[in-house]
Amino acid sequence: NVLNIHSDAGVQFYNDRVYVINRLGQDNILVLNPEDLGKPERQFSVGNGTNPQAIAFVSDSKAYVTRYESTHLLIVNPATGDSLGSVDLSGFADSDGVPEMFQMAIWQEQLYVLCQRLDRNNGFAPTDRSEVAVVDMNTDALKDMDANEAGVQGIVLVLKNPAGAVQVQDRFYLSCVGSFSDVGDGGIEVLNLAENTSEVVVGGTELGGNPGALAVGANQKGYVVVSDVTFANAVKP
């Protein structure tokens, strides 16, 4: 108990620094030195009311921040907290106008941004699809992943509503809930970042519930928290 943080927070580690993501209601990022976690080195805002979810690092001086209440992916200098611009993801929103950007992965020169695309006007229910927006990190421009469709397209996931995500090298493992009222429409989906393809490796029916938090090791063995119809949780390999 060395530091008070927001009651809704996440944490990531990069190059000997701990980054605490204070989400909705605080909307900032704390930077800590592990040698003295009780004394923050800096704290910077990501925009009032934007609800940051994750930070993905390109270098010591460039990172991306997903913001759940915003249409724009923030680009920051994590060493100073200064804004370096943003990427407009409004084209990935559903009818409520917000894409619900969530977790990210980096592979080679590309940034992959999970967009849950949930219907805020219907209790955050899944819409027609969840999608992955792809950003060229050299230009900070969106990449079109489907030349056969008009406009800029992402990678459409097989499942909907990714709630957990872990990257291991060129694989992006996603635990997708689908609808919380249907334990059979979710599962574990794996995005191959080298080929930009995706497949479902285990379904919600086989898991016996809705998958949530996910952990995957280098040997491709993973564990997932599964919530059954009574909302009892179990950790399953």
C-alpha cells in the first residue's frame, strides 16, 4: 500500500517504468519508478472524460493511448506527457458514434487497435461486428485491410466484444464475450499479425461460459477466467 490510485485503473510496464492508467473519472497516466513506487515521476492527462484503456509503446518518446469515450486514438510522448497528435477512428464506430477502442498490439511497423463496437443505446450490447483498426506507425495513418470494399477497412473479427487480449510475438490472443446473456457466442480468437488473418480456437460452449481475463505463455499455453451462467468464475487452461 504505497500509493493511492484511482479505483478504476490498469497498469503496464515498459523500459523500467510502471505506467498506471487511471480510467474514467481521472483520465490520466501516472509514471512510476519501481525503485520508489510511492513517488510518481510524472502524471499527464489524456483528456477529460476520455476514459483511457491501454498504452502501447513505440519508443521512449512515442506511444499510443486508447480512449474508450473518444473517437480519436491519442499519440503521446510518454517521457513528457505531451500530445503528438491523434488518429481518427470514427470510421470504425457503430451507430452510436463511438468505436469503443480497447487494447492494442504492435507488430513490425503496424499498430493493431481493438474496436469493440458496442451499442451504448442498448446496454453496450454487441453490434454487427467487432473490428481491428490497423495504423501505419511511420505515418500514423490508417491502413486499408480490404481493397475490395470502399473506404478504409479493418480486420473484422469472427467473434464479438473482445474483453481480454494478450500479444505473444506475432499472435494476438483475444477472449471474446459476445453477449453476456449467451455463454455460447463467445470464445478465444487468435489474430495472426504476420498474415492479418484470424481464427477461433475454442468456443464459449466448450469453455462453459463467457471468457474474460486472459494470460498466454511463450509456449502457447494459456489460461482464461470463465464466468458461467450463475456468474461463478473459474480459471481454465
